Amino acid sequence: MVDSCQPYEIRIEGHLAPHRLRHFEGVTVRQEASGETVIVGCFRDQAALYGLLGWLQRLGATLLLVKRVED
């Protein structure tokens, strides 16, 4: 069986240190000059995606964008 996942781009307001996301496997973090943090990752299902979004909410992060992207 082949594992499939859906890649997503998530943007939040402000800069989030990449080490804060180390327990989310397969996620990359980029800090933009605009002051946004871009998180890109492949999620096996919506529960995994909502897990990250819930964690960001608990941090108090302002969510700017959640977008599914092409491979």
C-alpha cells in the first residue's frame, strides 16, 4: 500500500521559530521578509492537518491562509 498525503501551505502572521514545529514530521518552515511564517507540509489526512491548525491556535497564532497545493 502506498502512503498518500495532501500537501498544504499554511501562512501565519509573525515569525515562528522552526524548532517549535519539530514534532510535526515532514513540515518545512520559512520566515518571509513580510513578517509572515510559511509552513509547508504533507498531511496524511485532515485529522493531521487539523492537529497542526489546533496547535497553532493554542499558540495564539493569527492564521492568514490554508491552501492545498499541487505536488
